[in-house]
Amino acid sequence: MNQTDVLSHLSTCIDPNTGRDFIKDKAIKSVNVTGGDVSIEVVVGYPAKSQHDALRQIVTQHVRSMPGVGKVSVVVTHKIVSHAVQRGVKLKAGIKNIIAVASGKGGVGKSTTAVNLALALSAEGATVGLLDADIYGPSQPVMLGITGRPESADGKTLEPMEAHGIQAMSIGFLIDSDTPMVWRGPMVTQALEQLLSDTNWRDLDYLVIDMPPGTGDIQLTLSQKVPVTGAVIVTTPQEIAVIDARKGLKMFEKVGIPIVGIVENMSTHVCTKCGHVEPIFGEGGAKAMCNDYSVPFLGGLPLDSKIRLQADSGRPTVVAEPDSAVSTAYKDIARKVAVFIAQKSEDHTAKFPTIKVVS
């Protein structure tokens, strides 16, 4: 038995999170064989803190099935790299991947989904930022429980605010909560570009952008100027919401941004008194949309008063009840998002040297 034998055997060992074998995913970084003892280093491309033990057991048991194997030692870690974005848009310094969370209309729980997605990625071991791009109705300061103003060391750039282990920026940090933003589209677009570019994001694996609702000029301009790795569409099962969500999906497609998948919020309501489950906003809307556009269904989330109460209190569900069924659903969605991004082409633009021609 040698290294080649082990690598060949691992080509049939499947990562349950990606559905592909570890060799195809290029996750096996080293294999050492000493006599009958085998040591393996596995590095997956998505944050997987809660999955390390399970993945270690899968690889260990698979290798132990080989004849003549003695001790098996498997180390599992993760490493997140930058991935390709839409053509003609450069990556932002300090940010490896940007995830846009969008919806065609307001009131479908997009901001709640965005903050819990960011917190779930952080809980899995990623360095995460959250940009509140809704200038007219910023909600992330309340959801994250952040008060005060961001600091500026040089008078030109802003330091991100922090809460629950993630970095955050919002126009809501810079204005009073009852001040209306009576700005036209170009001013809003410029403000968002400044919030993104003039914030000193610190080595983010992912920046989650809570996009404003709709598909107008602001959303289109952002999609063309911000380097987005992938977009997550949030909708409810209701046909009215799905119609607008389809428009949001088509907008991203037109500017060359991949659709990571669709989240169906408020899928069902569970009565707190009797436990009766009822799809009060209808059912099957998001899955039908996924089938029509051949995009993944990331998961469904319940209509639960706890989710609203926890967000209003500044401790979203993933932080307030990390082991609850709802938190598990958010974490499953976050893992699917991270796996989708990990399987995209890597961005190598930063590795090319600058060429100067001197005459």
C-alpha cells in the first residue's frame, strides 16, 4: 500500500456537504503512508467548524476499509479563497467573496435572513461582514443591537462596527433613527459605494450585503459596480411575492451574477398553542420558481414570532438560540451557500504581477 493507493481509494469517498468526492473537490492536501499507518490532511473550501468531526470520521472509516491499514490519522480544516465575480468588476480589498441577499419586494424577511446567514457563516468559522445596503430603511443596527457611531482613524475611512463576532456597516450608524433619507437614486448609489469602499473591512471571507428591495436603478447599478460572487433570493410562498422575486432573479442573470439559490421564508406557521402546522401564505412557490430557472432550493423557514422578537432585541436567532431547529435551518442554508461558492472558479487576478512597459 502506498500514497497512490490511498488517493485512488479516496476518489470514492463522498463529502456529504458537496455531494462530490474529496479528490474532485481537491480537498486532500497531503497523504503520508508509513508502513501500514496513514495520515491525511483534508482542507475543505467552505467554513465547516461543526462538520469537522463528521468529515474526519467519514474519511477515517473509508481508509480503514483498505486491506493492511494500521493507524489512521485525519486532520480536517477549512480554507476560504476568493472566487470569480461578474466580468469587468474588480474585487474589493479585504473581501474575498460578496454574497448579495435580495428580494423583489419588501416585507418577505430578507434582512432577517441576511443577518442570520451572516451569523451562521461566522459560527462555522468564517470571518464575516454585513453591509446594510437599504439606505431608505436600514434595519441591521437594530437587529445586531449596535448603537453609537463608527470611528475614523484618518478622517477618510470608517472602521466597521462589530457585534456577535461579525463586522458591520450601515447608513443607520451615521444618522439618527428617525431621520428620513430623502435622496434621489444617484445619491443613494454613491452612498452605498462609499460604505462598501471606504470601510476598512478586515480580511473578510464573506461580505453579506442586505440589498434594498426591488429591481430599480439602485439595485441594477449596485449589481454592475459591486463585485458579487453570488446572489441569494428571498421570497415567501405567496404568488405575489414570487412574481417579484422572479424579477430580482432575472436582474442578476442579466448582469452575469450567479444565483446561489432561493430561500423560502414564512413557509409554514406552527401554532404555539396546539402545534398545528399551516402554510398560511400558500406553498410550493419557491420550489416551483427553482424548477423554472434550474436554481437550487436552499431551504424553508417558518413564520415564528421568536424570530421577530429575537431580531428586534438585537440578538438574532442564530445567536439567541444557536441549537434550535430554526438556527439549524439557517446554518444548513449558510452551508449550502458556502459550498456553492467554494465550487465556483477561483479568482486569480490578485496573483498576476503588474506589468509596466518603459520605453
